[in-house]
Amino acid sequence: MKIADLPRIPLAQLPTPLDELPRLSEDLGVRVLMKRDDLTGFALGGNKARKLEFLIADALAQRADIIVTGGGAQSNHIRMTAAAARKVGLDARALVFGEMPAEVNGNLLLDDLLGVEIIHTPNDDRVRAEQMLIEIADDLKQQGRRPYLIPIGGSTVLGCISYLLAVGEMREQLAARAISPDHIFITTGSCGTHAGVLTGLKYYGSTMSLYGISVGRPKSECEDRIATLVKKTADFIAPALSVRPNEIIVYADYIGRGYALITPEARAAIKRVARLEGIFLDQVYTGKTMAGLIDLIARGKIARGSTVVFWHTGGIPGLFANPADFHA
């Protein structure tokens, strides 16, 4: 199917900037550019805006009347999905897994303002959570509703296509400035953004290597999910496209005690970028990814003098949920 034929609604402010980070570059010994998907604009920004342009359009095409999705208590995905649903007149129901904070703050406060119907499960088993989402959608159908299920993180073929196109956007920005990066660094969570960017690199014939920093899942699980999503996306738009196993690069060394739990290295990376460049990262996703980049440079895995694009996927509202993370 041709990408141009897919239904799409405008949400994100595109193209997002591709910023030079000269002070951080000098500090690290590599040239760092940042793709600013924290500045997509809609509902306080983040990478989900690109995905939701296709996912919500598909929901409307299927005459859905309610969106069902899920995530952790401070899920950026739930916040943005609910906002997109409201923008087009749909209801939103979300499964929140894991421990709920004592205070309604950060993304949870925004969910409340949006009127999201929250279903909470203290079990943080994501496999079980994904099954529960299907059960919630089935229950809504029994009630006569028309649910549209968006998996955790919006990690679907349509979500991947949005990031395939984002690679094309970035390539135009790089070409206009005659910059040829060696590597891209990205957060690997539900794996859809990683898979979309990797598919895009192959689609456009780029030789840049893509490094994913896992923030919660084991390396093998990330690799399997990325390979599956890339294949499904390729089958949908370009059957000849293929990715070799060694092109799926994931480091799972920076998770720390677990998903959404800050590490000392992430804390230091967040402060470093804020104080050198005036740019905020978050403790769940991009802080750990930057910590990974800093460590891999220090270990010589990323050569001094290289050019790196760091893809900022957003998540800033989560900073306000756990201020104690930054006073340890």
C-alpha cells in the first residue's frame, strides 16, 4: 500500500527542529545534534504525536467511538492518545499498570483534565496488560460501543510508518546543511519508534547505524519486537525491504532497578544537558538514553570525532511527577 494513501490527521508541528548542541559536543568529544520530537507541539509534545496522526485517522475511518490504550502511571502515550481522541470527538479509556502514586500529578493530572477513564491494575506484567487491553475492548463491544485499540506505545505498523517518514524529514534537514551523521541514538521502550526509524533508514538507503537504549525490556525481547515490527511494516509498504539481525542494535545496560526508576547516571545526564544546553530530558526515557550515549563514548564504542543524532522523544511532563528523583 502507498503511504500517501493512508488516512492521516494533522497533530504534530512538523518538521521538528534538528538542533546543534555545541557545548555538549565539546564536553563529550563527539558532534551531537538533537532531533527535537519533544517539540511536536500537540498536548505538550513528544514522539507519539507522529504516530497518532495515522492511528486516530484509522480509528475515525473505522467509525470508532472510543479509544482504548494503556501504559504506566506516568504514561506520555496515554496523555497524548487521550488528547488526540478528544480533539476528534472520541472518548478514551486507559489501562494503567503498576503502582499508582499517592498524588495526581505530571501526566496523571493531564489525564484527569482530559477526562480519561482509568482502569488500574497493580500488576506491572506488560504481557498481561496487553491481554487486558483486548479484554477491555471486547467488553466495550458487548456494551454496543465501537472501540479502537491502540497497543501500548502505539507500536503498530501505522506507528512505524510515521517514523519512517520522520527519517525522510531528518534526511532533508541533514542534506540542507551537508551533514552526514555516523549514528543515531534513540530510546527503545515499546520498540515502535526504534522499528520505525530503522525501517526508514533502510527505506531511504541510509548507512547510519541506529543505537537503541532500552529503558525497561531485556535486550532479546527488544530485538524480537523490533524485528517483528520491521517485517510487518516492510510487508505493508515495501516487500523487498529487509533488516539483518546485526542491524538491530540494542543496549539494555542502563535500565537500572527497572522501568521508570531513575538511575544515578540518568540523573547526572539530565543535569548535564540542562546545564550545558538548556534542554530538558526526562528520567524515564531520554535521561537513560543520554546516559547510555555518554557511557558508550567513554568506553570507546562511539569514536571521538563521530557525529551523532540524539532523537529526543519527549516525556517532559513526567519530570514533575517525581521531584525527589533529583534531590538524591
